[in-house]
Amino acid sequence: MSSSLLDLYGLTRAELGALVSGWEISPVHAARLWRYLYLDGATSWADLPELPARLRAKLETETTFGHLAITRETHSSDGFTRKYLLGLHDAHRIETVLMRFKGRTTACISSQVGCAMGCVFCATGQMGYTRHLTAGEIVSQAVHVDRVLRSTAVDAPALAEGDHVSPHHRHERLRNIVLMGMGEPLHNYDAVMKAVDILCDGTGMALGAKKITLSTVGVVPGIIRMTDEKRTMCLAVSLHGATQAERAALVPAARAWPLEALMEACRYYTEKMDRRIFFEWTLIEGKNDGPDQAHAVGALLKGMQAQVNLIPLNPTNGYTGAPSHTGAAKAFQEVLAGYGLPSTVRQRRGIDIGAGCGQLAVAEQA
Ligand code: SAH
Ligand code: SF4
């Protein structure tokens, strides 16, 4: 499919309205089209009935939507995780993960093809950077996961309290997104934020901004801009080292945005937004999982609105480190607790299909 076509999933509701009224067609039809895209799970032009013939003709010749074809789909052995390899119009591929656990459904979506940040233990970093995703390609991943959920009938008893089921269709809807797939979201700030705004539109997918978590390697100007724009999604910052030297050895981007400047930006965020930050820490055996490092994290974050998410290293081909043992993770948590810092150890779901944190990489061109 040609990239010269306008992607409908990259348009805000106002932009879609302007497009349709620019063709001198009533805004009523733009509103209907928006509903087809986000509420009715349309997948082809045939799914857009009741639109005037002239609008359909314009749409079919000048626009496209939903063109992320599933190139490959893998399910984890525990049944909680599905990984999708999705094809873009220019033959590049990205990975999107659907996680379902305890009645909570989360899509892990990508923001770039590859990543320029080069974190040594990350499969996407090992690939290098190819290009940014457009807002439409980011939105389409969430729409894809929502469509998967639509195609799965849900029995009432299987739903946990608070789960959202559309009154019109008995199916689960996507409620949670983590921007933790391939890429560094704050390196692609404008497209990511536009996608978030589209997904949060109350008349469309209607996701809550607070149900979206953006994870960053620590792009300082991006954190400051998010704060100034009062972006209310959850913020996760990948720390991994508590001194500049230790961090830079794992996260080369720390040379551009040193630890001191990062912490200053994080404090600016927590104070101005009055919200906490989730600090992510990949636990690598014998490297950054000892009591000294735990005390250094404690001293660094003490007094901040912060929670530490510990992620035992997921294996990747390009890095020889090993994940920490449960005992080391527990001891790390106890030290953090002594500094008044809450922490969690992230469940290693989906690692058997390469869908765990930092394992996303397009291994083959289909
Ligand atoms: N680029 C963003 C988001 C994508 S990575 C970022 O770096 O924050 C999401 C999280 O997975 C980050 O905390 C990242 O450091 C971590 N991660 C990367 N590779 C990993 C691996 N092999 N094992 C465990 N966690 C990993
Ligand atoms: Fe990029 Fe995040 Fe991977 Fe680092 S961990 S290389 S920032 S995707």
C-alpha cells in the first residue's frame, strides 16, 4: 500500500472533521466515520456502510486505515501473552504485545522501528534505529489489540470487577497501554503525544490518560516538555544504574543526558505534576543487583514520589548477562523499603516468545 495515502488513524477528531468538511460533506458523516473507526472495529471499506457515495469514493482514493497486517502471531505457553509482528506500508515490521492477566488487559506498543539509544541489554537497542513511527501507526497498534479483544467473546464471570464491557457488544475493550515496546517514545515526542490524544478522545477509544504508561530511557528535554504540557499519563524512567559511570555503561544515552540532569528533570516533574515516577531497574546478576547498588538507589530517590519496578533481565542474543535470582531481588527490595521506597518485581511473562521487556526485535523479514 502506498504511503502517499492519508492514514485516518493519524487524524484527531477535529482533523477528520476538517478533512470531510473540506470535501464539502456534512460533519455528521465525519462523526459516523469516527465511530466506525474506534467503536465498531471497522477493518475494511466494506465495514463503512451508510456513508454517502461521494465520501466513500474520496476515502477510498485518498486515504487508508488499519493497514497493519499480522505477519506473525505467537502465544506464550502460560497463555497470558500474545506477540504480534505487524507489517508497515514500507515493509518494515514492528512488534506489539497483548498481555491479559487477572482481568486486566494491556497492550505494549512500539514507538519506533528499532531504537537509537543502544542500551546494551536490549534487543531493540541491539538492532539500531530505522525510523520513527507515525501517530497513525502508533494508534493502529492499539486498535489492532482492541480488535483482537473484540473477536474474543467474554463470559460475564470471567470479567473482573471494574472491567469495561461495551453495552452494545459483549466483549472486552482495551483499557491499558504501556509504551514499552520497540523504540524510545520521547525521541518521537510529537507522534507519540498525538497518538495518545487520539486514543484518549472520549468519543473514540476513550482511554484514560492515567491508564497509559510512557517509559523513557531518560530523554531530559522530553520529561521537561511533558511536565510543561501537563501530560497526565504515567511516567516510567529507566534508571538501571545509580551513578553516572555505572548507568552510562548500560545506557549510552546517559552521556547525552547525565544522571544529575535526569534527576533534576524528574524532581521538576514530580513536584510540578504532584505525581510519582516509576523508576525501572533491570536486575542483572552480579552487575547491578547487590546491596551497594540498592543503597545507592535508595539515597538517590529518597524523599521523592517514586516507586521502583525491578525487572529481572530477559535474555537477548546480543548480551551475555544473566537475570538476578529471586533472593537478590527480595534483598534489593528490602534495602529500598528502608529508604521508604515502594518497589515491585515485574512478572517475567511472555519471555518464552521473546515478548518480555526489551526482547522485541524483528528477527526475520517475512
Ligand atoms: N525505550 C523505553 C521503553 C522501551 S523498553 C525505555 O527504555 O524505557 C521498556 C523497559 O524494558 C525499559 O525499562 C528497558 O530498560 C527495559 N529492558 C530493555 N531490555 C531489557 C531486557 N533485556 N530485560 C529486561 N528489561 C529490559
Ligand atoms: Fe531503546 Fe528503551 Fe531499548 Fe534502550 S531499553 S535501546 S531506550 S528501547
